[in-house]
Amino acid sequence: MLCSMASNGQSAKLPGFRGADASGGWMGKPRALELLASQAVIVRADREEEIVGQGEAAEYCYVVVSGCVRTVRLMEDGRRQVGEFLLPGDMFGWEALEEHDFSAEAVTAATLRRYPRRGLELLADRDHELARRLRALSARKLRAGRERMLLLGRKSASERIASFLLEMAERTGSGEGSPIELPMSRTDIADYLGLTIETVCRGLTHLQRQGTISIERARIWIRDRRALGVAGCEALH
Amino acid sequence: MLCSMASNGQSAKLPGFRGADASGGWMGKPRALELLASQAVIVRADREEEIVGQGEAAEYCYVVVSGCVRTVRLMEDGRRQVGEFLLPGDMFGWEALEEHDFSAEAVTAATLRRYPRRGLELLADRDHELARRLRALSARKLRAGRERMLLLGRKSASERIASFLLEMAERTGSGEGSPIELPMSRTDIADYLGLTIETVCRGLTHLQRQGTISIERARIWIRDRRALGVAGCEALH
DNA sequence: GAGGATGATTGATGTGTGTCAATGCCTCTG
DNA sequence: CAGAGGCATTGACACACATCAATCATCCTC
């Protein structure tokens, strides 16, 4: 069950929280939320536990403190699309309308800070800086969304897999030599990339045989960053 | 060439503009922009003309007044993904960061109102109502984006085509009996749905043979709304 | 009204990825 | 340490959609 406790603005001292801002959250750092700290509640979720349900009234939004969370859209016949993987520092749920149009589930055991959406709205009315941050945040999410549409609509399976590895390497900040620790299962990756689990496996194996990466379960080393960029159709810069 | 002229806040009287708010823009009506009218410029674009270029500095944002505009992301080898089709009342470009990460092109001859992004930002700082509208606008765009990820990642060709027809029927407000007038080519539809033009054609023909729709070039009648909903995996309500 | 350009449609064929199924590897439990 | 369960990997095969190619419809031009 989802466990929560009031944090009384002292959440910065709670275990697992200190690294949140330092981690450089992919979707933007919600520093301005410090003003809302008094309304924040720390929530813990076990692995595979649902944090918000698709269609649920959107009362709260969340910041991931530790662990990994996925957003999921489900079709009635069970087909699944993972919208995004959220890592420490990432925020979600504030961009809802009346209700959440996706569910959020813990990929690993996770800690989150939960804020009332209404409080955020009211604060944004008074704090231009926060409002701007929220706009920048949604701009980044929209940009990421367009990138993913290109991936889902036009890239081949191997291109998707290479792009995914590059994205995760960037987000987890895994440098030369240090591996990417993938918190999610192959099934999650497949549902994120619009592929099947078998195709993801084969794609990874293929990259390994080429010498581009090394695989050890959930740990992946990038051996040839350049080749991976080419395989993922990385734009020139 | 892109033609523009200062509107001095009287643009509401310009031909083609009157219908903009009445049309119920899909992405939300930017009524609050009336406050920015003095900074607005009317821009005209010929069919197939580029309005903003991918990678261009994001100085302006736009509201479509008449015609149809598409946003496009291009890969180096020519693969193309259409992000969205913009109809009268729809706004785009305000959710950029430093530069636009997509290009916008006129599908048909189009008229747009162009606003300086900086002016919009400044106004949003003072006007909570506008800021809220912008947040709601991006929430809707993000929601639409998640819906499209599901479509691109998990739906079959025929499901995508049925979903597309339903979306266009909704947005153009074509009721029973009156046809959908599709402003875009089959190629555009294909690039929007992550398919090839041939697959789009075949899918449409198939729906016609089933008696679900009737086709006459760019005009499409929905004969069996229910069957189309099933074909497009429309969620129950 | 002939000729050409452009876009839509249809057909034949190929292939990338999905589906089905077997096996392997690791972890947990008693 | 045996057995079970969960996930990852690999193989064989099928099929949905892409590709290649031909034809058709419409519009434009001279």
C-alpha cells in the first residue's frame, strides 16, 4: 500500500531526498517548490505499486525523490504504452486537467514528494518565477514528446534502442567507463519504445555483438559512443 | 514569401479573422491574447510555405486564423514526422525554449497572428489568468501528445486511420451528414500517423468498402460513427 | 483539347518486426 | 541444495506494413 507521512517542511533531511536537486532532473529542477514545502508529504511506493491511477481526480502532483517511476497508458485489450520514465528530480502530474490521463507506477521502490495541485496553482499565481519554471518545464516535456513521436513514428527498432540507451546514459549521467544502470525491465523498455520484449532483446544483443555496448543484466556499458549515436540517428551538432 | 503587416490592434476586422474564436480551437482559445493585440502582426503564408524553421530562434508564437498548418520534424535522411495539424484558433510556438525544435508549414494558404514571445512572457507575469490559460493549453497539448504516443507506439494501421478520422471529425465539428473536409494530402496524413501513403490509401478504401465511410477526394463522410469508434479503439465513456 | 505535372489508388512482392515456443539464468524459498 | 517462479534470451515462423511499380484522376498550361 502507498505509505505517506507529513514532512512539515523538514523533508530535506529525510533519507533519499538530499540528492534530489543535485541530480539534475531531466525534466527541470522544481526548486521553486521549496515554497510549497509545508504542504508537501513524503510518499513511498513499493516496486510495481500504482502511485496515481488513469482517470483518477488530479488532486496531487509529485516529484520523484528516489527510485524510478513510469507513466503508463493502457488500452482496453491490454496494450500498454509507457509515456516516460521519471528519475529523481523529475516532476509529474502537475500538467493534468481535471483528472490524470495516465497512471504512474513505481518501477523500483520509490520515494516521492507529493504536493497539492491547488496549492501549486495558487502559488504560481503569486510567484512569477514559479510560473515561468512551470512553463519551461512543460516546454521541455513537449519537446521530449515531439522527439518521441519521431522515434515511435519513424525510427526502426534498432534506432529506437540506440536512442533509448543514449537518453538513459545522458539522464543518469553515466560517463566513460561507468555503466548505465537500467532500473526497468525489458518489458518496460519495449512498452516505452513501441516494440516487443523480444525485439528489444535482439536489438541489445546485436549492439553487443557489434562491440558497441556490453550487457550484464541491467548494467550496460557504452563501448563505442560514436557508433551508438549513428545507430540512434543522433542529430549532428 | 512570408508576407506580414502590422495590425495595430484592429486585426479583428481583417478578413478571415472573425471566425477565429468562434471556431472553438482544439488546443484552447487564446482569448486572453486580446491584451497583446497591439503587438500582433498578421502573417500570410502560401500553401507549402514554411512559417518557422526547425532550429530557428524562437522570437514569435502564432495563432492560426484561417487555413491549416502542420508542425514537422525532419530527420537527416528525409524521414518526416508531422507533430500536429493546426486549425483556426490553435496556437503554437509559445512553448519553445531558445529555439523552435520543429518547423511549421502551411498545409493550405493560411493567415496567422504573430505575437512576440517575450511580450507574451511579460504579460503572463502580470496576468494570472493568462498564465493559467497557458498552463491549461500546455496540459492539453501534453495530453494530446500522450494519446499520440499510444497511437504511434501501439495501434495498428487501420486503428490509426480510424482514430485520425474521428479526431478530425471532432475538431472540424462535422456533424451527421456533413463531410469532413481534409485540408492535408495523403502524404501529410501518413507522416502524421507514422505510416506510408499507400497504407493510408488502403486503409481508407477498406473503411469505404465496409460502408463505414464514403470518400470523395478530400471530402469524407462518416456513415457509421459507431463502427469507426470501434475501429479506432475509442475508449468507452 | 493535347500534353504534362501532381497526387491518389491499386497490385505484386519483400522484409522487419511480431508471435509462438523453448531454453537459460538468477533469485527466492523451504 | 532442490524446486519453483520470474525474467531474459534465442530460434522458427507468420504477417502487417513497406517498397516498388503501374495506372488513374484531376488540374494546369499552352
